[in-house]
Amino acid sequence: MTLLFAQPYDISATGFYFEDMAGYETKAAALRSDYGQKVEEFEIQIIDGEAIDCALAAAIGINQANLPQYFELVEEMDDHDKQVIIIAVGECGYDFDPDPRRFDVDIYPVATTRDLAEMFVDEGLYGDIPEHLQFYIDYDAIARDLAVDYTETEIAGETLIYRCA
């Protein structure tokens, strides 16, 4: 469950907490300033929720315009798709789009580029390496080369290596 707060830009009005789009719409429609005027503009603040959902809100710059999309993402997407959006929008400079397939982002659940180098060698990306030569591979050198295209980040306490195209 995600808890958000709608802070009115009108300082004569009092904001409200909400957990879903229906709650936001109901409370926003009923809110009036101290002068009886309808309040229309709010700053949306994330108060509590899953760490990945909070990171998603920060990455997309949650606001009134993308609030419905945010709730859809929180409810419907798995963590990997959320990570793709967080990295693409928050770190790679893509414009926000709720479809993670639009972004050309590769994510690897490893902690360091050395781990990534070992994974790539194990998967055969450098070809078949005879067993008697495997002990002579310089994984640190491969990791330095990979660091040109791959970046380390932390999302919701998980370290990831990614590449944006």
C-alpha cells in the first residue's frame, strides 16, 4: 500500500492523505480554500510505501498529470519493469512513458562490473574458452572495459548494473 499526500499550492487550504486514485479524486473535488474556492493545484508527495514504488515516484517526478499512470504502474507492473522505468527516466534521460518496452535498457542483477564480466564469460559472450585457460582470464580488465558502457546503480536497496542505448 502506498500513502501519498496532496499539498495544495493555495496556502489557505489544507492538504489530504490518499492511497489510490479514487481517494484522490474524491478528496480533491471536495476540497475548498478558507475562502470557499475550489482548490485545483497540488504538489503530490509520497509518504510511505514499498521502496521501489517510492523510487518510481521520484524518477517520474510524480505530479497531478501522471498520478493515474503512477497508480497503474504500482498495481500492474513487476519490479523489473519498474526498474527499467526508474533507470530510463531517472538516470538515462528518457521522457516518461508507462510502457517499459519503449526503453532500450539492459539490466543485470549483479553488484559489480567484475561480476558482470564473470557472468558474460560464463555465458560464452567471449567465445568458448578452453578449461585449462579459464584460470588466466583477467576479469578486472574485462570489468574496466565494460565500465565504459555499463553503470552501477542502487534501486530500493538492490545494486544493479545497467546499460542504456
